[in-house]
Amino acid sequence: MDETSQKIIDAAMSLVRDKGYVATTTKDIANEAGVNECTLFRKFHNKKSIVMSGIDQEKWRGNLTPEVFCDIRWDLAHDLEMFMTEYMKRITPDFVKLSIGLRAPQIYEDTAPFIMKIPQAFMSSLTDYFEQMEQKGKIPKLDFEAMALTLFSSTFGFTFLNASFDHELMGISREAFIKQTVSVFLHGIQDDNKMSSL
């Protein structure tokens, strides 16, 4: 990747993050990159090809893979807090805004597989973790996919609201939210276990 192409990609991805895909024009991208539109079209076919090249780069993807959830201690409270913390450390407000911009109908069919990798990594890793905890006799047999989705929804919801409204909507820190969510989640597992044994 030559320097000019990288400038064009960085400009396009920043603009999509800030304005959305539809509102971003090739003229905007060229101006932001400090090149003329002729140069842009020599390097890329169109706006979509620039954005797809950007998605291919690690710097413009949420760096969330199953490998990041490595600090497992087989202690439910600690481990669930770790899952939520690792997600929130990597899925920044800027990434959330970019992923919203990449959901435009004109490109969503192509961008969806990349966007979906984030929730898939979280939920599959958490589901596997729950299954192993059940095998170790530490939690009862429950619907682990539903449990993973519940915890992901809470984690994503906080991240999305934080990206959208900063601290104007929420008067709770990330750390306090994680601890409170895990506490409620653990009570739910315990209560479900009691109900199933009746």
C-alpha cells in the first residue's frame, strides 16, 4: 500500500465515521486526503472500493478476536467482568460510529460480514466458556447461547449509548456498570438454578 493510497483510505474511513457513507463524497475524500479526484480514481475504482480496502486493514477494524479473552480464571464473576472489559476496551466510540456509517444500504451486503465478526467473536467465546464451566460443575446446564446473547446485549448497549451520547445520558462509569451487570447476571443464574430444582 503506497502512502497516497493510505491517505485516501484513512480520509474515507474518517469521513464515513463522522458523516456516514452516503454523505461522504469522493470530492470530500480527496480534499481530506490532500489529493485531487483524478489521483483518487487512479488509485481506486470508486468510493466503495476505498471503503472495502479500509475494512481490510486492522487499524479500521475492531480488534476483537477470541484470543483477547485469555485471562480466564474459572471464577464466574471475574471472567464475565473480563469479557465485558476486553470488549469495551477495543470497541471504542470511534469504532461504533464507523460501524454505523458502514451500515448504509448501498454497501451493507459487503460490510456486514466484517461488522458481524465482533459479536460473533464475543458470543461464541462466551458460549464456549459457559459450556466449559458447566463441564467443570461450576454452573448448571442452561441455554448458554441465550446467556451469551444477554450479556453481549448489555455490553453492546452500554458501548453504543456511550458512543452516541458520551456521558450525558449515563451517570455510571464503565467499571461500575460492568460490576453491576455481572452481579445481576449472577443472581439470575442462581435464581434460575433454584427454580429448576423445585
